[in-house]
Amino acid sequence: MNWEMLTALGQLAAVFVGIPSLIYLAVQIREQTKERRQAAVNALTVQWGDLTCALHDSAELSAIFLRGVQSFADLDPVSKLRFSAFLNTFLNHFEAMYFAHSEGLLTASAWGKIERTMSDVIAYPGVQEWWKTRRHWHTEKFGRVVDAIIAKGAEPKAYSTYDLSKITMPEKTIMNDLAELTKFAKRYANAWCSQDPEKVAAFFAENGSLSVNDGPPAVGRAAIAKEAQAFMTTGPDMIVTFDGLEPKGDRMRFHWTLTGTNTGPGGTGKRVRITGYELWRLDNEGLIAESKGHFDAVEYERQLRG
């Protein structure tokens, strides 16, 4: 047997040895694709459920949405802001589903159901009115998909069973007046900087409550003032800044940052900077009926100790 024949047999053996490896690799790639598809479907399903819950949990948002799909122009400025935020999130979900379908992660039948739902919503005049000035928020490729759906001229039917004449917008309160609520939040933050705990308590209803990190609530203005005093004593130079508001159904999340130096009685002299939020429920008078505060207590204590 000459050298050339030995080489050829070696190459042939390598081919046969490699075949099982290629088959195994192909199976792995196929299984990974299945896992990716299932993971994508699961993630999109969860996100879609969270989005629809926003309508289920808030009668106010539902009323805004039902009126907005008929006429975006007729909404007041705050309602336009909330409708835009919801509808943009709504289309972001559809855009993600579209690209998942384009990459083979969603089956044709699954995408068909999604496309029919999207077509029903986009058929409404208020949605098309909104889309004309906000198309640039989405990719050009997805924009062409929406434009094609509009061009088909589908009849609005997703919400045709609702009689809008019987849907009244909720009474205007501080909870749906973002400008007034922002002013309220800024004044509240300033009260925490005042070294006067009574000023903090004044933002609460007479029987309002304040709890911190799921601890027992301080109920009533006197108890709330005592709670505020504890923080003020720990950091006499404490500054609380207002970082933003975040609607959460019928509640509002007030985000804050606290900075200060632990120079109170028995203090360590260490500088502290911590972020957190309060989840507010406001009463009809525009005062805080309930506040649930949250921050990283472990990190706070670590900074106090230095």
C-alpha cells in the first residue's frame, strides 16, 4: 500500500468521523432555534399581557384610549400624552413581533393572528391621525407595514361594540393633571429638605399613612412627622431631589434621590447618596392618602458606616 493510498484512506476516515459531528451540530442548531422561538413567543406574550393589564386596571386610561382611537385631536393635552405613551408601546410590541416573524421566530399562523389584531386597531381614524405625525418613532421597514395596512382600508371593528356617548371621562383631579402633580411633587421634595417635619406631614391627608420598605405604617400627620424627623436628624444637611413621576394604574410613583452627611447625634460623618421611590395613592383633596416608600436599606446603612 503506497503513501498516496494511505493518505486517501485517512481523508476518507476523517470524512466518516466528521459526519456524526455535523449531524449533532445540525440537531443542536435546530433545537436552539426552537428554544429561541419559544423564548421569543413567551417574552412577547408576557409583555402583551402586561400592556393589556394597563387598560384593565385603569378605567381612566380605558376611557382615554376609547376616545383617542376615534379622535386624537379631541383629547386634552394630558390625555394626548397618555394615549401617545400607550399607543407607542402598543406598536413597539407589534414591531418586535414583526421582526421576530421576519427572523423565523414566529410562525406564519401566529403572525397572522397578530396582524389581524393590529389591523383592527390601526383602522381607527384617531390611530391613523396619531400615526401621521409619529411614524418616525418606528423603523422605516415597520412603517411600511403599517402604511400598507392603512392602505387596505379595513373597517374599524375592534371596539365597535362600545357606545362612546355613554363613556364619560373621569372627573379631572390632580391624578390626571400631570402639570399640577409635578408641582405637588417638587413642593413635597422641598419639604423634605426644610428640616421641618411638619411641612412633610402637611402633604398627607389627616389620616394618611407612610410606610418605609414594607415596615409598619406611620398613620396620621403626627406619626408621619416623627418618621420624617428621624431622617432629618440623621442628616441635618439632607437634600431630597425630585427625579420623576411614573403612573401605576390608579397610583403614582414618586422617584427621589437623597443626599446628605451623617452628622446627627452619634453620626459617622459619612456622606450618603441613595435613590428610591414612594408609591402614592391620593385622595379627592389632592393629598397623599397612602405612601409606600422603598429604597435599598442595606446600601444606605453601608454608606452611613462608610
